[in-house]
Amino acid sequence: MSDNFLSKQGYSNEDAYIQKKEAERRSERDQQRAAQQHEHEKEIHWMRCPKCGSQMEEQEMETVKIDICNSCGGMYFDKGEFEIAAKSLESHDMFDKIAGFLKF
């Protein structure tokens, strides 16, 4: 009677166990692939301009490093750097240095 009940469900205990293990393996594989994809995307986008995709260089100015695009001249701050630069602007020296990088 018990075998008949399991047959009506469509699975035996072994089949259910195998399906569960296969689902776990698929999930692990998917997570590994997602992590690899994330690392790959990080590598190909590292120090690339968000506007034009060209290579960027870090330029050190007093207390911060500003990322500047070699192609379009875009300037980008990492998290927290803008606030540090804004505090330094009070001396006007920092503003002059930033303005020196801009090509009008």
C-alpha cells in the first residue's frame, strides 16, 4: 500500500532524493557561474570610462585620486573622495588643480 501511494505521487523516495541533490548541484553551479561572470565583468570594466568606455588614469591631487578619462576627459571620484575634495576646495588650491585638468 505504501508503494502504491508513492507511485501515485510519481516519485519514489530515491527519485525524490536524486531530484533534490540534482537541484542542489544546479544551484551551486549557477552560483559559481554568477560569481565568475561578476569577476569577469569587473575585470573588463576596471578603470574604464562610464561615458565612452576608454581607459582611465588616476591623477593624485592633494588628498584624493581622481579618475580621468584619456579620451573624453571625464573626471570621476571614488566613493567619499568628492567630500574630501570639497573640504579641500576651501583653500582654493584644490579648485585650481581640478580646473587645470579641465580643458575648456
